[in-house]
Amino acid sequence: MYVTHIGDTVLSVTVNTGTQTWARIVDGALTSLARRGQHKFSMTDVCAESGVSRGTLYRYFASREEVLDAIETRLDSSMREHVTEAIAADAALEHRVEVVFTAMSAHWSDFPALELLVQTEPGMVLERLGHHLDSTVDFFLDCLHPALEKASAVRDGSVTERGLVELMVHSAVSVCLLAPASDTSRSALLQDTMAGIISDAPTVRRTLAS
């Protein structure tokens, strides 16, 4: 396991999943899950999609549920790695929001099967995202805090930093789930959405609550 820092802030703790074989199996499993759906998805499908034998598969995963959990782990780790690496490459606070959400869009683009999975198993995707929602908000709060603490809505008490980040994370997930598959379209829509939330967070909160 390794920890990523920006200054004194811990941004991510990543589980060392070990080998390229693990990643190959999990990526194949994601593709298989997207094509077959969770009720038809099987260990045999995972073997076929990832190109490994049943013996190899069972050395890494004892059950179908373990494979599903591994998909969840891989996607969450990938998102955090994309964001932390992007911040390390451009740490300027004036670019922080753009950098963070461009990286989030890039993460989705790295897993084309996610586009299909959203169509075949939207309920499952939302449920699994929900498992990580609080920790995801915590992560983005750590990433965005230096840039958001001076936002006018935060300074005047209209919204807390955490409340603002919750709005941003929920909106970003919605954009990634529903936006056109084009990388450029998704990234541009994310930037426009985040800019709108930051500029008028109190109104956005009232609209969502109504």
C-alpha cells in the first residue's frame, strides 16, 4: 500500500493489487460485466474476456463477488491516481478545479466498458458508487480545499466547503454517467458545471433541495 501527499495533506491511500495479471483479470471482468449484466456474468466469462485459465483466475479470486469487489477497488484507485498525479503535475491553485475534474474525465475515458456498464446496469453502478460516496467527498475535499476556501459562497457562510464539494461530486458523477461519450464533450461539460456551482452554490443547493 502507498500514500500520496500534496504538502502535508494525504490525498490517497492505494492498495497494492500486485500484478499485471490482477489488473488484466479485473479489466476483463469489467468488460464482461458490461456485456453480460450482473445476473448473467460468470467466472467463465471472466476467463474468456481476460484470457486466463480458471486456475489462474481462482488463484486471485475465490468467487464472483470478490471479482465484483475488485472492479470497484480498481475503478476507485484509478480515479484517485488520475487526480493526484494531475495535481502533482500542475499544483497551481487557480487551476485546481479544472485540473481535478479534467483528471476525473480522463479516468472514465481509461475504462470504455464503463460507458456500456452504465447502460446495462445503471442501478448497480449507482449502488456501487454509493459505497464510496463519503470517502470520495473526503478525497475531493482534500484536493480542492486550498482552492475553495476563498470562494465567495464559502467566505460569506452561504455554504460550507464540504457542502460545496458534495454538490460538485454529485454533479460530476451525473455528468460522467449521462454526458456524451466524447472525451472533449464530457470534460467541457464538467468544467462548465463546476464553474456554475462555484459561482452560485447557494442557488444550486436550493434548487436541488426543492
